Amino acid sequence: MKVLYLRAPSGLDDAYPDFVEAIEGQFPFEVYDPDRPMAEQFEGVEVVIDPGGAVGTRALIDAGLAAGVKLWQVTTNGTDHVDVAYFLEQGLPLANSPGRLSAVPLAEHALMWILCFAKSFNKNRAAGWQRELVVELAGQKLGLIGFGASARELARRAWPLGLQIMAIDVVEFPQAELDEFHVEFLGGPEQLDHVLAQADYLSLHVHLNATTRQIIDRRALGLMKPSAVLINIARGELIDEAALVEALQKGELKGAGLDVFEEEPLPADHPLLQLDNVFLTPHSSGYTPQTPRRRMEAAVANVERIAKGQPPGDLVTELVR
């Protein structure tokens, strides 16, 4: 049993020490060297660890296929930057690190923005000793677009503050699950407009795909309350940024808390940086010491399954068939 950890030409990623700690003493592994011949490094390899899913090229995937690799493991949740179609075409199993591994810090980040906007944190700092009317969260409505792991963790934290929970998802959940997270309304995609119009805080928790790209467009923004806040800790391309900037500039939206963007890093001259009703962070909502540790532990757990002849967990290539 041999594992190959991919290294980009720029060097090892920050999570490599967490991988070493997770796998040490269990299975032999090597670090891929971009300066050495490719094929010989894949000899005997059964699992490839692709940190962030950004290193694997079609040439590397082909080398893995030729060597008989049984699993290609990426260490992030989102796979919009991974050539999933090629893995499907070639029949090579692809696994990711599911959202539940970073759900808590994402939820905490979204909740931070809810509190900042409710209590006019940014305005109070700028105004100095000047009292300003703030908002009580009790009775306000939180709309969750997507009801996966991070949305559930946000609901778990928001309900004790008095927020009423609404959600949209393509999946119908048992009433017992909805009761656990105090969801008062769950609708399908066809009921998105209802949540857009009702939410005081709208938080995005869906994967990026052809259906969800710019799910928050000019029309959707027009349905939201002028007093509403938009929060995105998922993927930047879920929002039409030009339309969002216009809505924020015109006061058609109270504000936005954004951790992800259409272009990253955010250009220095981007109009979002000029607005005082926006909170921005550099795609860091899941960037905690615990998140990469959990992701690498999950990756090594899949290595263990392969070693035992068991099917790996969290297969992306099964979900998208």
C-alpha cells in the first residue's frame, strides 16, 4: 500500500504537516516531485492525495490511471476547480473532504457578520461616540440557501438568538431533522423567491454548479428587502457581483458579508472595497488549525478503507453520476 502526496511546482501546501501527522506510521507515502519523471513516481501507488484539488492535471491523472491508482483524494469540499468530468470519463474514483469537516468555522463566520450588521459594528467604529439605533435579532428571519452541514451549524447557533429559520434545498428532509434545527420553513428551489422576499439575513450554503451559478442575480436581489443582509461563505460565483455592487450602492440592500468572490484574490480596485456597508474576508472562513487536520484525517481514513478492500467514503464521482 503506497500513497503519493502531490506537490505543486511552487512547493508543499500549508496542510502537509497535518497529513504527515495523520498518516505517520500507518502507510508508506512519498511526495511527488514535479522535477522528476512522472511515471516512475506513480509506480505501486494506490491512493493519490491532491491538496486542495488544484494540483492534479490530466497528465497526472493519466499517470495514475496507468499505474492502477484506486482513489484520487482531494482535500477540499468544493470541486468546481477539479476536472470531475475527466475522472468520470476515465472511471477513476474521486473523493473529496465533505462540508461537515469545515461546517463549524463557516457557521461561526456567518454568525459574526449577522451580529456585526445587527449591531452596526462598522458604523459605530467610524462614528466614535455616537449612538445609533441597532437591531434585535429576536423575531428576524434567517434564510439558508442550501441546508447542508454549514447551514445546519449556522441554524444551530442562530436559533438561540431568536432568529426564525427558513431554508431552501433540493432535498426533502424528515420532519424530525427540521425540528432538530428549528426550521420553520423548508422549500424546494421553486420556492426560492419566497425566502428571498422574507429573509432579513440570507446566507448561501450551496455548491457551485451550472444550476447555482449566479443564483443571486439582479432579479433575486430585487426581491430582497432593502433592510436585508446577504452572506456568502460558499463560492463567489453564486452571486452576480456587478448586480450586488449596484444594489449596495443604491441602498437596495442593507449590506453584505462576503468571504468568497468571482475573482480571487479580489483586485485592489474592486468596487466592493470602496463600500462601507460590506464586510470582506479573504476566503478565510474555514481557515482554522482544526479544519486541515480534520480533512487530512478523513483522507487517511479513506486510505485505510482502500487498504482493507473497502469502498472509500465521500465519493464525488458517485454523487454526480
